Amino acid sequence: MISNYHTHTQYCKHADGLPKDYIDQASKDGCTALGFSDHCPYPRDERDTWSNIRMKEAEAPEYIRLIREAAKKAPFPVFAGFECEWHSMYASWYKEELLGRFKCDYLVHGPHWVYVDGDFKYAPEIKGADLIKNYFANFVDAIHSGLFSLVAHPDLIMAFGREWNKDVEDGFAEVINASYDCGVPLEVNGLGMSREKVTYSGGLRYQYPVDKFWEMAGKKGVKVVCNADAHSPKDVITLAQKARNYADERGLHYLDTLPLVKKSDI
């Protein structure tokens, strides 16, 4: 019996299935709680917010409705959320629209990007000390915003085989300290363990989770949550279990139930 708070649907354009499909499969595989956190819409459905990998604003009510309807027949609690990137210009959008107008249950921070000259650069692709520093500053700001119930794949920046260096270590230390101070859980991500491993100076490793990061996080004693990041119904429990196995092997103590930050708490 296992929980998962990071679940995608076909609304993000790169996953399969609707909420009912995920709930049905999770019921068969053993589930104690299921949270949907598909990629959020932004107020401008244009390329500047990567519209090719997320639902449109007009689709959000239907996404929430389908979750609520499917949840009525689920034998466990089901929550409706969104996975969001962070930029301060969207703070009111997250609070007033996603949590307010659409009445979702929680938000997940997905640290996918850094804002540069009017464009959003994908974290695993960024280079240079200044850009990496800006990325982590934005990341820490997201945690301190008080809007997010958890941080998804906090070690995503390492996904393409990036070498560990002082810039990365210093940035991760700031993230871990912010997580600890604010009580925002960091996620061990099962999807990263299912992808092709990457080559680095030490050999082969997962794209994420990254061992050195979790050694740091474990020593600090941050809150941890283990999730699937499911993009197919069959992955909801299997990838969540992979994440828990990883955490167990490293002595990480993770939450079974996620405290959800709601609009009234902010």
C-alpha cells in the first residue's frame, strides 16, 4: 500500500490516460492516496511558457472536473493539483487562479527552468556559473514563496550527465537549507530511475535521483516524499515503489501522507 502525489494525464500532451485510468490501475496495484499534478496552464497559452507540454487555460476546469468525478469511486483519497514552474510574475496566477478559481488542492514546484532575456531555459541544458547561480536563486525563491506542497525532482539539473562541481553543490546546499527551514518536502523521483542512465566521470548513474544530492539532503534531515512522476497508469505504483526503495537503501525517512498547502494557508 503506497501513496503518490505526482501524476500526469493526457492533458499535458506527453502522457497517456485520464484520471479514471490512473485511479483504476492504482486501485489494483495498492494505493493509499493519489494526487494528480499535471503541468499547469499559464495565462498566456504561447510558446514562452512551453505550451507544447501543458494544458491550456480553457482545459483546466475539465481536468479538475474529471479528477473530482473519478475520485467519487476511488477507495482512497484523491487530490487535484498542478505542477508549476516558478517565476514571481506568476505568483498571483498560482494563488488566485490555480488554487482560487480552479480550486485545486495543492501545487507542486517543478524546477524546470530559469528565466533569461525573456525566455525560459531548461535546467539540464544551462551552462555557466552565473546562469546556474540564477537558477538556484529562483529555486530557493520558489520554496520560500509558501505556495508549494512539495518540490518535484529537485536534482533535475543533473539529468543530462552534468558533472558535480562547486557551483552545483553550493546551489543544492541553498535548496536543502530552504527546504529544511520552510518544511517543504523534496521528492525522490521514480521516473528518473526508469530512464536511460547517463555517463559521467564516475561511470554510470541515474539521470536523477543523484546520490550526492540525497546524501546532503539526508544529513540535513529535510522532509522527503517518494513519488512516481507517472505518465502512464501502469507506472503510478511501480515507480513510486522504486523511489521508496531508493530512499530505504539510503536511510531516508519519507512521508506517507503529504500535508497540502491550500490558498487559505498562504
